[in-house]
Amino acid sequence: MRPATLAEATRRIVDGTPQQKALPEFLDTFYLAPTDEQKLAAISERPADTGDHQLDAFLGAAAEYLARQYQLSSIPDWVFEPHRYLEHAWHVSQLDSPGMREYLTFSSPAEFRSRNIFTEERPLRRARAKTA
């Protein structure tokens, strides 16, 4: 069963489910939610701190990004907690090269870039995601 909320996906990660499994499953739930209210409910609960600074910042960026992309009625306050921002740049890529870092720096959405996270233009895309 897919996690119904980002907080639940985070609990699964803390309990040992690979991040590469729990987060995409949550995204499927979010993207398939039929109403904006259900989408907002899926990101409203504050996820537990994981102890992984990059993951905690990524979760804040992801929730803010989803709220803005889908023009939800609000952005959860927890996404703006100070520990949801990184002090040092993190270029999210398996390819570590100057060209890739430059590409990610310029393509990263503002919600990620403001947290010093540099990723592709659509970092949360899924094969079945509907566009906002």
C-alpha cells in the first residue's frame, strides 16, 4: 500500500524502506489525489526529522514545490523550518562533472535552489503525473 502522506513516507524511510521506493510511492498518491484538499492533506503533516540533513531539506523543498505547482490554498509552515535548508550546495546527480553541476544550478526549481539543492527542472516527475 502506498503511503498516504509525505510524513508516512518519511516514517517508512526512517524504518528502513529505501528512499527510492517510499518517495515515488508517495508521489503516486499525491498525483492521483482527486482534489486539491486531498493533495494539501498529503503534505500538511510535518514529517519527522530523519537525521539526514539532505533528506530533511529535500522533503521541505518537495512539499513547497508541490504546493506551488498545484496552486494549493496554502504551503505547510513546516517546510520553512531552518533545518530544511542546507548550508552547502548539493547537486543531485549520479554524474559529477562541472557541466552537470552548471546545468543543475540553472535548471533547479526555486523551491529547491533556495535550499541549496540543485536538481533537474522537474525533480518530482512520475510517468503518470498530471501536469498542473
